[in-house]
Amino acid sequence: MARIFRWLLRIVTGGLLLAFLIGCVTYYLASRSIPDYNARLTVEGLSGPVEIVRDNANVPHIFGSSDEDVYFGLGFAHAQDRLWQITMARRAAQGRLSELFGVRTAKTDELLRRFGLYEAASASVSSLDAETRAALEAYSAGINAWIATVNEGALGRGAPEFFLFSREIAPWRPADTVALGKIMALQLTGQLSEEVLRARVSLQLPEERLADILPDVPGPGAAALPDYASLMPIDGPQAAWKTYALDRMSPIKPRIFAGASNAWAAAPKRSAAGASILANDPHLELTAPTVWYLARIELSTGGVIGGTIPGIPFVLSGRSDALAWGITSAYLDDQDVFMEELNPANPQEYRTPTGWKPFSTKSSIIRIKDAEPITITLRRTENGPVLPGSHYNLASVTPAGHVGALGWTALSPRDTSMQAALGLQKAHSIEEAIAAMELYIAPAQNLTLAEPGRVALKMVGAMPSRNPAHDSQGRMPALGWKATNRWAGRIPYDRNPEFIDPEGGILGNTNNKTVDRPFPEHVSFNWGDTQRIQRWTRLMQTREVHTRESFIDAQLDTVSVTARTLLPLIARDLWFTGEAAPEGTPERQRQKALELLANWNGEMSEHLPEPLIFAAWLRHLQGRLIRDELGPLSAEFVHPEPLFLERVFRDVDGAAVWCDVVQSTAQESCTDIARIALDEALLWIAERYGTQLESLRWGDAHEALHDHAVLGDVPVLKWIVNIHQSTSGGDFTLLRGRTKGTEPDPYANVHGAGFRGVYDFSDPDSSVFITATGQSGHPLSRHYDDLGALWRRGEYIPMSLDPELARAANVGVTVLTPAQ
């Protein structure tokens, strides 16, 4: 027995030592790719020396003898910190993820190939002027110089992920940067999904109820449209079609995560210090590392500092000495689905206004790791690429003998958006900035601008020119062969909404409706916000003048107008009613919950129980209201729609009919459904968080999930690469933390302000910014998550163009010299 024990001890000890050695070797290899920021390197592609000074938050400040050298330095810095991120984004644009990840990403690659984003990007490079092409070439050379440095110095393959996947990295090209801009456009539009969803609901609901579940933004709207069945040769709801869930690495996001943002500005007369202030916080999917990267570049026209996206060499939100700018998603209707009729005698042809015409076709081979390659046939019509019915649920709204094609501004092969971005960061006035952005195509943005003495907002991006007689006004798929449904180019840029020097001195956008113009210059029927704008308006109007601090307070505001509006409606017949109920009964639990909500001010604080009770109640309430009418379609509405719930409980146009369960013999009232939904919500909470309502914390359910797209689900590694943080806010607060909406963690915060910035021209160097994780994409770097705690607490770091401040307590200075 003693001998067995000794041998077991030796085996266990040996196993532990072996595991320790493996861990040490793994750590050593992985840590080799952490950049040494104090370095002097000789590289190819420079005309003069470049200095990259990294301040104490690891924000690079890049100085060079020419603009091209500065862009080279930015490419070098982006690659140092985010090489894996930018190469994966390029693979997504090219439809080549499956070469690394196998069959899990095959459907993603197929759809990206059908869009043809990379081909459109490659074609667009020739449309750029010489200055922009030179900037993109220099930026590409900077990325490639770091790749060469990694290979020559055996620096851990550039990122630890390359030890697990192929280490082959193709040289970066200008087309890659243009393609990443198109990937942004893909992430920021949900119009295709909205068209299909509206058509599906139209086939299932009577016309008067469609306006309830898919409400228009309040205010004068378009005249009533015909239902989808009257536009198409289609007979009622279509049979269920097997669709698929895209991999988490896919850049294609559900319509509910199609992008959002906040931006506002105050002119000097509304500023306490007498100079303009601008705040911006774009909202995107939360990831680790974050999408954003802070940087400062010193150009011949002056310094520019702000938020960049690795792979793109421009400051998308930031400031110079003369100008500040911020972006919010414009929600422009930039996509249309065209139902193309097939020739019954020859399915390789489709109908056009002038007769039958053959599809433009070509084959594409998708190579898949550990599986046979797939060959697909890409088809295009005059309206755009053809998408199979298995994508976007298109089959459910496609008539027999038809296929769906997509018209989309981002598919332009003459995309000059990068040239516009270059012009923006060199502009010195609002007028120069607006003029430069005429060349901008997609994704459409509301560009908020501030000079020291003025403010403005301009929607930038190509607005499709539609015929006023369009069958569906772009709200649902339309027949592609009808001339009245086809696009006729672009609406003139000067018709894009514009607000310069507003009389009230303050302007802003929370993705709310910006203009009330008739179709086809309406911009959109689908807007991203009807709730946050109410709170923003209140905060702006309650102060005569604003400061940097008041703008920061607005960015971090967690009061829900939705809660303040809906609670008095859905609980009006439940407050303080009913007989006293014994402890431990559902009735007593309901009374406790209602008492808490009655004394709540609507603040979605992570430390309070009321936000969780309210959120759960709304979710179960909407589910109860729509499940019997919509059936399986109800799964498309995973987030409560405040306008729908308000219409129902105010009985607008008879909307209270939703409260009656059609399939039951009893006549249910809205009070009945509200009570049942609250009991259901409390049961759900009890199963997950316990029955002590006063002890609940919204932050326990509303964790911000900054997950690594590739390694985030891998056992052990996920504890290293993922960053989870308890957060305040919610779906409808200015501090927006968009929730997941689906089980098992429906209230997880998965979409929010990965970047925040406030730019103050009364003291420009007191401007501040922050990102949600850190500058580095390397999980072992101390800069991987060092900004995350500040972001969670609502803190910022200085945003200064003073080079001496950058050098003070820097974490390293990299000097690049040209090879002789």
C-alpha cells in the first residue's frame, strides 16, 4: 500500500510539474508578442523618421516628417496592438473565415461572398484621388512593416491567437481598408431585415394591427400602404423555412443591434465658458478588445486626436485645434429588397422593364478547414446581388418563381468614403467639413460638428433616389422589374438633412427622427430611438448653459423615460390593490414588487432591484400580448417596444385588443395580462436570483459582456480573454446598455458605447475620452483591460494635443527610421 501511495504521489507530482512547465512555455511564447514600446527599428517604406510616443494610457501620439509617414506610423501602431483583430476583419470582408474556423463560419463566408463587399472595395480604390491613395498605401506599409518585424524577430507571431490558427498573413493593401469601411456599413444597417419582417407581419396581421407592433415614430407620417400580399403574387403566410444562426464572428448582426449612438453640441451662447462643446458616444457590439482604438496623429494641417478603428487610418470621432466631430447612425433607408421574376422558360433569366435578361454569374470557391471546399454560384441583377431564401428569412416572403436581390449603397464600386474621411480630419471649419463629406457614401451617419464659436449637424451618406410611385416606399420588398421601384442614382447631397448654427444654440441626435419630409426624401421610416431623445431634451433644456461636466453627466445618465411613462399605465389598476396576502404567496410577492416600483424614480442603477423587476415585467408582458397573434413570429420581438406597449395600454386606435387572448374563451383585460405577466416575471426572477426582492441587483443581470469573438467560449481561456463588468443603464437610457434579449441571460449588456469623448473648445486640452477595454488586443498585456474599469465607473482620460503631456510618464517611445 505504501508503495502504491509513493507511486501515485510521484505520478501526481510529475503531472503537476509537467503542467507547470507547459504553462511556462505557453506563457513565454504568448508573451513574446507583447510589443516593446521602447524600441528603435529600421523599416522599409518611410521617407523620414517617425516617432510613436505612447502616453501613460498607451495612446500613441505619432509624429513624422510627412503625412504619409504619419499614416505609416498609425498603421504600425494599429498592427502592434490589434494585428489579430484587423486580419480577422479583413477575412470577414473577403469571406475567408472558414479557412481558419471550418464549417462553423461557412454560411457567414457564403453570405459575404454574395454581397461582394471585397470586390466593390477593390474596384473603389481607383476612384480615390492620389492623396488618399498615398495615405492608404503608407498606412498599409506601416502594417506590413510590423508584420515583417514580427517575422524577423520571432515575436510570437504577432498575437497569441496565431499559435492556435494559421500564422500566414497576407500583406495589407488599400483595398483592405476600404473593405473594412464596408464591413462597418454592414454592421450599421438593419433595413433589409426590417423590410422582410414588415412583410412577414403584414401577411399575418390585419392592417390596423401592423401599426401597433411595428409603430412609426410619433408625428406626421406616410399615408397608409397596401399590405404585402397585395403587392406580390403571394397567398398568405408562407411555410416555415429552415434558417440558421450566424456565427458570433459574423459581422452581420440582428436588426436590433444595427448600431446606435449619442452626440450633442452646445454653441458658445449655451456654454458656461463661452466656447463650443461636443460630446459623442457611438454604440456598437461590446467585444474584447473593443472595436475602438485611441490615437493622435500630427499631420501637416495640425494634430488630430480621437477614436479610430484598427484597419482604418482616420479619426472617426475626435478633434483638431480647429474642429471637433462626432458620429451617430443616421438610420438612412439605404437598402431595398427587389423580388426578381424568373423566366418560366429559362430560369437563368430574370424580368426587367425592357424584357428578360440573363443573370450576371460567376463561381466562387469557399475553402473550409478540415472539410471539402464549397463552390457557390454568385448571381447579380441590375438591382444588386441575389440572396438565397435561407438568408434573412427571405424565403418566407418570396413568391414562387422569384428570387430576392439587394440594392444597397455600400455596394458601390466607386466608393469615395475614405477620401471624404481624409478631408474631414484636415478641415478647419464646418463648411470645409461638410464640403469634404459630399464624397462620403456609406454607412450613413449624422455628423455633429463644432468650431470654437459654432455648431452644426449634417447627415452624410448617399441617399437612394426612389420614385414617388414606388410600390412599398422601400418599406417592404418590391417587384424588381417595375421601373417605378428601381433606384435612379443618388439624391443631391444638399438635400441631406442639415442644421447649422441652430437658434437655440444646442443640437444633438440619439438616432431619433431628424426630419419630417415626405417620401422619397424622408430619410427613413425606421428610427433607432424614441425614448432617449426625450431624456436628452429634458437635460438640455433644464440648464441655461452647459459645461464639459454637464455633457459628461448626460452621457452617463441612467434615468429611463420608458419606465416613467409605462409604469403608470401598466400598473394603474394594480397599485396598492387587493387584500393583504400572507408572506410567501404570489400575491404577497406581487404587492412587494409593486411597492418597490411605486417608489422608484426610473433610474436604471446597477445597485437597485427595481430595474430588474421592471425589465422582466416588460419582457413577459410583451410576450403575453403578442404570442397568440404572432405565433413563431413573436420570437423576432425579443426586446420590449415602448411605443407598442403605450398604444396597447392607452387603447390607441383599438390597440387594447392585443390584451385579449384570441385562442381562449374568456375575455382578458389589459389589467389581467399585466398582473399575470408580473407574476410570471417574479417567478422567473425567483428561479435565477431568489425571492428577496430588496436584495436584487440590476448589475448582476446587466453585466457588460466584452467577449473575445474566437476564444470567448473556449474553457479556461475564456476566463483570460473575456471581460465582464456590472453596469447601469438599459435599452432606453442615455447611458445605453442594449440587452441581449434572449435566454439564458436576456438582460446581459452586449451593445453600448465602446467609445466616449467630450471635446471642450474653452480649454481644448481638458477634453476627455475613453474606450471600454484597453488599447492592446493581447490578453496578457496590462493594457488589454486597463481602461475598462474607468469606463465602467464613468471616468475618462485626458485628450490633449500637447506633445509634452504625451511624453510625461509615457509607457514607451518607438522610433522608426527608414532603411537605407
